[in-house]
Amino acid sequence: MSGKKPNGPLEKALTNIPTIFRKRLINQYIEIKKLFNERKFEFCCTKVGKFCETLIRFLQNNLTGIYTPFGTKISNFINECDNLTRTPKSAGCESLRILIPHSLKFLYSIRSKRGIGHVSGDIDPNEMDSIACISLANWIMAELIRIFHGISIDKAQDLIDSLFTRHIPLVWEVSGKKRVLDTTLSAREKALVLLYSDPEKNIAVKDLFTWVEYSKINLFKTNILNLLHKNKLIEYDKEKEIVILSPTGKEEVENKIFPRSFN
């Protein structure tokens, strides 16, 4: 399970869901949203599987009082969803017994049956698959808030509505260039975000300078790259004129920059 701190409003809204399920659901949901916002569609679809595996365990516990322990493989996910749809009406509301289990079957099929990796030359469905995944994940979270919310009806409704707001991707690729769309970020932060968009790739200094839209390249090297390199946020190779994001830089983007841009 991710060690990231869950989003505050979601944590409060789902306070009536046991902690062992709630924290996992929130962390996994936030990760799906983040990958979708970054246009990492293949990874977004892949991560949906973890969300499904946590949610089915919560439904098992809620409807039957017994759930498959975390760390124990669910041998037949679709059959488990079907089992939930056969629980008696007295076990829980229709959404928990019927609608969400059917939704999980679709989500899990996208993850495991669709084939997220595609043969070269095929029409790549990853973007439309991820749109379907994020839309259904939004709906499921909204239903959980509606059923289990620990806040007022008005606040629960406001939070549900906010889940369906489509966020603008932070990095926009256009005409062979990249642009950071959050204009509140500093040049230093823009450089880190742009490197994060290709974390395993060496980026030419002149390209990064152009993407950040800094005034002069010599000042960019002095004021931005040298300081980022000194603080071990990037590796700046002055001979080859290339830069790459470090693990420390990746952590700063994920834990400091993204939370301000995506919330």
C-alpha cells in the first residue's frame, strides 16, 4: 500500500469505511487520477486493478462480514463479483450488491482482458480506456460518499460534484514542444515538472530552456540548473548538455508540486 497521506476531504467523507479499506481506496484513487492527469494512460489503466482488488474486499466485508485477506490472491475476480450480486437484499443497498460489483467486472476486464500493451500499428485504445476507467472510478467513489459519508448532505454533494471535474493536464505537448499549463509555477518548478514528464530520458538543455521559456540560456543554467543539480534534484551533465530528473526530484514533484496543481 502507498505511504502517501490520503486527501483530507475524501478521508472525512469516507470516515465510516474501515481504515484498512479506506486508506487504500483513497490512495489508489488519487494515484489513478494523477496518472490520468499526466496523460500516462497505460499506467492509469494498469493501476485500476489495485483499486478493484481493494474495493471488492471492502464489499465482501460489508455484505458478508468476511473478506479475502490482503496479500492473498483472489483466484477468480469475476466470480467473486457475481457472488456479491447474489447476496440477500438485507445484506446492503442495491448499489453495493449489484451496481458496484457489475462496474468492477467491467473495470477489471479493461485491466486484464483488454491487453494494455498493444501491437505496433494497432489503433491505441489506451486513452479511451483510461477515460472509461477514470469515469467509472469517479462514479464508484461518488457512490461510496453518498452511502457512507461522514459529513453533511450538502458537503457530500459538493464533494461528489467535484470528483467529476476534469482537470487540465499539467504538461501540454504541442508542435514538438512542451508547455507547463500551471502559470503559477516558478521556472524551477516548471523545469522539474517537464523532466518528470519523461523521467527516464535525458533531456537536452536547450530543449528544457525552450520549454520553460526562460529569458536567457546562460541565466537558466546558472539560476536553475546549477542549483537543482547542487540540491541533487537533477543530474546536469555540462559536457553533454543534458539533464535528467533524480529520485529526489521525482519525490519533490509528486509530494510538493502536484498537490498544489491538482487540488
